[in-house]
Amino acid sequence: MALLVLIFIVLPIAELYVIIKVGEAIGVLPTIALLILDSFLGAALLRSQGRAAWRRFNQALAEGRVPTREVFDGAMVILGGAFLITPGFLTDVIGVLLLVPPTRAIFRGIVARMARRRTAFTVRAVHWGPRRPDGGYRPTQAPSDYDYEGSAREVRESEHELPRRSDNGEP
């Protein structure tokens, strides 16, 4: 809630204040020209960084890696572009910081730390033994050379709960 108040009330008021102060210092026409020039430079930076993020994303997929960093960078480039489109000097500074790779890495680290504090991950490795007569697999003790295996299916809204499994892995 406080973040929304900050974004939708405090930020526009601060932007207007800064624009008025810059206009008083250098004049109205130079201020408008500076905002227009700032938008064109921001669009060029957005285009170059967006293409670079897209190339890194495709490269990660081609290498068989999960593109987590690349997806985050792409999201930051989009967010930075949105800040640059918004007229004003404060949002332009934020937008440029999100578009420049070194400062984007700082934002990535901050967001990663925040996410780690708010979430917990549990990984369970299961080695699947020989196939059972009914076609399923029986889990066995995981050796050191185990693989991860999983499956998925589409769940319709009419299905309220998933089938339950017993602790020994059998349905």
C-alpha cells in the first residue's frame, strides 16, 4: 500500500516540483527541450539494452541454461523503458539506472536478497527404481548420480484438488 502511494501520489508531485525548479533555473523552452532530448536518448538506450537482453536470453536457451538472470534483466529493461517514457527528470534517472548494466546488476542483487528473505525452497531428490508391474516407478534411496524428474498436467477449474499420494509414492 505504501509503495502504491509513493508511486501514484508522491512521485508525480515530486516530478512536478523538479520540472518547475528546472524551468525556473534554465527557462521553460530549454526545460521542454531537455525533456524531449532525454526521451530520445532514453529510447535509444532502451532499444540497445533491450536487444542485448534478448540476445542473452536466446543464448541461454541455446546453451540449455535456465535464463533467470536474462529474464530479470529483460524485466528491468522494460521497467526502465516505462520510467523513461514517463515525462520527468526523477523517473528518467530511475529509468537510466535500470537500463545501464552495472546499476541493473545492483538492482538484481537487491531484489534477489529480498526474494530469498521472503521465500523458502525445498528440493527433494528421488531416484526412481525399476518400473513396477502397473507401469509406475518405485522411488528408492537416491544415489550420488541422481536426476530430477517431474511431470505436469493441466488442471481445470472444476477440479478442486489433486489426487493424493501416500508417503511411499504409490497412488
